[in-house]
Amino acid sequence: MNPNKFFEAAKKAGISASQLHISGSSSTSISLFHHEIDSYSIENDQTMVASGIYDGKFGSCSTEKFDNSAIDFLVAGIIQSASNSEKSDSEGIFEGSPKYFKKNCFSKELSDTPIEKKISLIKDIEDKLFAYGDPISDVQTVTYAESSSFSEFYNSFGLKLKNKKNHFVLYAGVVATKGEEVKTNFDYDFGTDISKFDADAFSKKLCEGAIAKFGGTQCDAGKYPTLLRKNVFADLLGYFLDANSADEVQRNSSFLIGKEGAKVASSKVNIEEIPLLKGPMFTYFDGEGVAKINRKIVDKGVLTTHFYNRETAKKAGKETTGNARLAGGKMGVGCSTVTVKPSKKSQAELIADVKEGVYITEVAGLGTGMNANSGDFSCQAEGFMIRDGKLAEPLDLITLSGNVLKMLNDVKGFDNEYRMMLGGVGCADALIKGMNIGGK
Amino acid sequence: MISKQLALEVLNAALETGGDYAEIYCENNISEAVSLENGKVESSTRNLSYGCGIRILQGTNSVYGYTSDLSKKSLLALASSLAHRFTGNRLFTVKAIENAKFKIINKIKDHLTDVPASEKIEYCKKVSELTQGVDERIVRCIVGFGDNKKDIEIWNAEGETGKHFTNVEERGRLHIMAVAKDGDNLQSAFAGPGMSAGWSYFTDKLDWKNTALHTGKMAIDLLSAVECPQGKYTVVIKNGWGGVIFHEACGHSLEASATAKHMSVFSDSIGKQIANPIVSAFDDGTIPNEWGSNNIDSEGHVTQNNQLIKDGICVNFMIDKLNGRRLGKEANGTSRRQNYKFEPTSRMSNTYIAAGKDKPEDIIKDTKLGIYVTNFGGGSVEPTTGNFNFSASEAYIIRNGEVQEMVKGCTLIGSGKDILMNIDRVGNDLDLGQGNCGAASGMVPVNVGQPTIRVSEITVGGRGGELK
């Protein structure tokens, strides 16, 4: 659609300023099950989200139908949305930042690699997983998904921003069986260069991960020094990042109220927001069209800033941090990719002094087991005991409970096995002074 | 959304390389939502989701694609690209398409999309006023009403004569969230009653006043709740939304998407005892106007009342077309998808444990020491191992047959196989509760349900030490 036609129609209808965000993606996903392509999908997405100021108020509307009726639908939707709104403190439409840090994150090589080569890669992985043999009893799936996406942002002041990127995700799951005992393990990798993917190492790690779970039991309930695997720490950190939204803070719904500039974590914790990291998660403008930059969020345990959009920044007397996110018809706040600084210690060095502790490798049910307002949580977990500084017997069906802020304050250190997770948090395993484990 | 002629061309393009079944699923979904923050309208939006999914099956293999461009060129290109994943010769040509007829279960006269946003806003304001008025420590109150009207057309063929289904799904849901604050102590409570019904249900039948007051009261009560103990305890679970225990612990593991590939703890369980004989369970997509009910499923099969467990014996799974082929069984009206972006698969609709004989008060009276869970946030399961978790949003300690102090931060975990066998009391007070369930084919509206039940032992996780 021609954005100018929308802006003209919007202006004619009395919408004083407006913006149009057009995004879409094309994806292909292939799954194997027992040596056959069990599922193959081709996905073509496109969405237009239009916003504007009508009678001094903000309104928004979206559609996936890109035909001649779209402009009228969006204009009418903005007017209805703004007319019903009782929010009078809208910051209006943003004219544009002086400078943007655009990078090319589209890999032509990935896009040009024939699909048959990608299918042969997952067939190779599946063969390796089956070849592992007993006790690997089945391969649940091996999936290759590749997505190419675009995002275009226009406003009635003439701002035009475009971003195009692509990436792949490889995902596999195995089942290990010993008598009545059944264990599963899943893992994934993602990026823009499949030639770097190490199928041998991936398959071996996946099978060994499932086998290591055999004999998992519950430990005695109690408080233990706890090593959180990076994926678990990243999941929990996600709630800290949500709570750092100035919107949540200003609406009395965050455990970070009054904490900006204060110590919120141990001095070992350094967190940076890195939207400009080149790769699948790269983004250089926010939901208002404000330029994004990399910035420190937690510096040696001190919370340097909340995440702001223009409206929340104005309320707090600050500058926007480029964290606007348009969702559910309102301009909210969200964060992009985040990295937590690892240390130089190996995992063995990090836990060398732990006499009796717990290593949590997976959690489940955090979505409902978390009180996002208070940061209190309780969820299902599995992992291993740590005895005399070494990983020991497996643990299954235990619970992990605690508080996100307390956890960050109790961080004793990180190891050096850093990984960027698909969810946009990069970190290493974190050792926590003490966390509550429920079991026997 | 597309003409019969185009549907015929697309189906035939899809079947060109030996597919034995082709399906076109078109959708035009208008959704509206109003959201109030402390009584003031924060947002009011209208969104249109529009597109089409094409699926081809060849035996037990499937290919699926979707697009929001419903032009002839786009649909034929998509059908052709998908078809080329198979190598074979055409098995048949679709020559005609017949219109399918089915019974309308969800009859609605006063459509939610016809109600002006201003009326929904006034309704939400009344709800918000009640919730906020519960206590001055309610510092944030979000009340919203969301509804959608989804026009669906399905065209499918597995022979020379194809079928055409036209269906409409309409749903509405009230959302209430209250945040209570006392010093640094922040607690929240949520309620979300929904129905596949008209506006008069929400204004006249739903007890929205009580729901509004209860949500505010829960947030306030949680301020003084003590931390939940940890260990293995007897747990009594209240009727209605408490049925999420069956949904997570067992329901997902009875979906053919898990059982057909032998990826479920219940894969080979038909005819075997999987629960205490006092337990019977159903998945019933036919209850008029219920949140999880549908006239037809996402493949065009009429919905059914499927008994899953009879007196502790597993008698059936929820079966979609593709997994039905894997199992050698007919689909039973349980194939669902969030929207055209998802390939359909077997999913729950209104799933519940049937009523038993016990009075709920007797179940509590006969419990010496345990936990009484009256509301849940939700949970999840890994169907292959059967390990599940769910978190209680409202729970109390039971001592000597009496409900005592409220606890917070309560998570229940276990194995689906164990928990079904450990249900030792089933009440006579069956009720349903509404939720949205996320799985392979996206988020779908489901009812969970049960009478009050007691589980002799579940692992409880909390920060409150041992239960005394």
C-alpha cells in the first residue's frame, strides 16, 4: 500500500498526524518424524498497524487485509479508537530522530541456500540422533524453520524507516527410555549461517542431556546454593526486564518502583540492552520511530535507567530510551535484546566451593507461577545436585521458588559459558547464594 | 471470501502431485477490545485478521501454508508450492463441491459486534468501580472487554466431490485485574469470565458484580497471605477452574497429537485403567454457548461429546484427521486452530471430570492436614513424560477439617499418571471455568471443569517451609 495515500485520507478525515507500521514475514518450516517430512509449511504474514491523533487523542487500528478497503478501515478505526479514549496525555506522533544506526542484517547466502540442502541437514541430524542408540528410544522431531521479515515505518512528517532481516532456527527433541522411565530433552540453535552449525556436537549434547536425567529423584526440601543454567536465569531475568518498564512503574505494578539509580542486584551483575547487535534480533527504531541505541541497564548492580517511551519519559522528566512498543492499541513500553556480562570462570570453578547445592537446568510453569508485580515465583524444575563442588545425581519434579529481585541481589557470580537465547537474552550460568527448593 | 470456482481450482492444484486430501481454511476475524485503567478508557481498538491456510495430506504426511493475500494468483501459487513437496501422480480430480449442513450449537441473537463500544465501556466502568471500591489499597484496576466475530469458510476434498462449510465463531470475555499495594508488598488478582454468547449474557446472566468484588477482595487478601509450605500434601481442589489440573495433567496427554506418535504417557492406554475408578472424564464441544464449544471443528467435523475416561478406564482420545490416520481411527470433532496461521490438530474444548457423589463440605471435613486450592493461574505439561505443573492463585491451609489461613506462591507439580490414580474423592458440584490454552495449533479458548476433588498426595512448592 502507498503510505502517502493513507496519510492523505487520514488528514482529510481530521487525523492531525499519523504513522503507519507495515510488517511482514515469509517463513518455511520443515519437520521430520521417523525419516519422513512429517510437516512442511510455508507462511506469508503481513500486517499494517496505523495510529494517529484525532481530536488531541491517540487512536490505533490494525489489519491484515491489504486491499482497497484497508485505508478506510484504518482511518475509521483510528477515529473510533481516539474518540473512545479518555487518555489526554498522548505525546502525539514523533517527527523523527536526528540519526539512525541501520545495519544490513539480511543474509543473502542463507536465503539463496537451496531448501534441499536444509532438508538434508535435518535428515543428517535425525540420523545421528537415531544412531546414538540405546537408551535413545525415539526422536520426537527435528525441525528447520527459516524466516525472512521486513518492517517499514512511515509517518505523516515524512519519516521512512526500513529494516529487513532473516534467520534460521533448528530444533530437535529426543526420548530416552530405560525400563519404565522415560526422559525427554530438547534443544535449538539459531542464526544466519547454517554452515557453522555443528550437527555432531548438537546431536551428542541432546542425547547426553536426556540420558543424564535417568534416576532423577526429589531432594529434601530446603534452601540451597543454586546454580541456574543460562536458560533458566534468562527466563527469570525476563520478569525483571518487564518490571523495568517505566509504564509498569508509573502504574504501581512493578517491584522496581523507586529503584531507579539504586542497587537492585549484586555488584557482579551488569546488564546492557543491545538492540543494535547485528543478527536476527537487530532493531534500530522503536514503536514511535525513535532511534534505538545500546545502553547499560544495570551497572555493577545499580539500576541505571528504566525503559521509557516518550510519554512515560515526559512524566518522569527524562528522555525516551527508545523503548516504545505499540501493542493492544496503546503505546506501551518493551525492551529489545539484552546481554548479561559473563565472567572468566568455568562452571567447575564457579561451583568449586559449593558443598551441597542444586543446579537447575529447566523450569516449567513460570508463566503462571510468577507474580509479576512482586517478583515472587514458584515453578516446576529439574536439574542436578551439586556435591562437594561437582555435579552429582539428577533431580526431577522439584520446585524452585524465590523472588526475582532477591535472586539478583544474591548472585555470587557467572561462569564463562555465554549463550544468546532465542528469547533475546544472552547470559551465562548464574550461581545464587540460596534459593528454596521443594521436594520430599 | 473466495468463490466456489476458485476453491475448486486451488483444491485441484493442491492435489496435483498425489495428495489424498486437500483443505482450504479461510477466515475473516474482526476483534474489538476496550480497556480501562482505574476507570478511564486507556484503549479501544478494532483489528482485522484475514487470511487463508491450505493443507494437503498424503497418508500421514502433511504440508501446510498460509497467506493473507486471497487473490487467485496467490492461492494457486501457494497450493502449487505446497503440492511440490510431494512426488506422485494425481489420485483424483475434484469435480464438484457440495455445501455441508450442520446443527448450530452456539445460537446468538444479540451479537457482540453490534454493541457499540460506548456500551461496553459503560459496562466496564461499573465493573471497575466495584473492584476499585473494595479497598483503598487497590492501586491499579484494569478492566477490559474483548470480543470477536470470526467468519470461517472451509473447503475440503478427499474424492471427486468436495465439501464447503461456512461457520461463524463469536466470543466475548470480560477481564478484571486488580493490583493491591501495602508498602512494598504488591499482589494482584485476575478474573476472566468468557462465553460464546451474546451481550445479554454478560449484562444479565453473568454475575459480574460478584466477580468484580471477589477479584478486588482476592488482591487485598493476598497482601496478608503467608508463604505456601513446601512438601507432599493432600490437596483439595475446588470445582470449576480447578479443572485445569485435569487439563494439564491428563487432557494434553490424551490428545491424538501426542498419543498417535507414541509421545504420550497414555499412548497405549485405551482399555486400560489410568485413573481411580471414581473418575470419569469428558471433552464436550457441544455444550450450547460455552467458551470452548463450536458448531464444527477446524476441519469441518461436527463437534461431539467424547468420553475420555469411564470409571477410571481410558476409553478414547481427542482425534483430528491426520492423527486419526496414524491411529487408524476416525476424527471426533476435536481438531482446532487459533487462526489460519496454524495447521489444525487435536485439542481440548470443554474438558471436565464428571460429577461424583461426595458433598464438597464433607471432602474438606474429612481432610486432617492439607491445602485447599480455590483458584489457579494456569499450568503446563510435557505430554511425553506426563510431568505437569500448575500454580494456585488462591489457596488455603486445611487443618482438622477446617479451612484456615490463606497462602500465596503455591505451585503443584507431579506426574499425570500418578495424579489420576491419587484422586480419592470426587464431589457432586461440577462447574466449568474459562481459559485460553496454548499448544501446537496456537491459543484456543477452552473450558476446564470439575467438581471439588481431593488428591491424596501432590508435591507442593512454596517458600513457607514445612506445613504444620
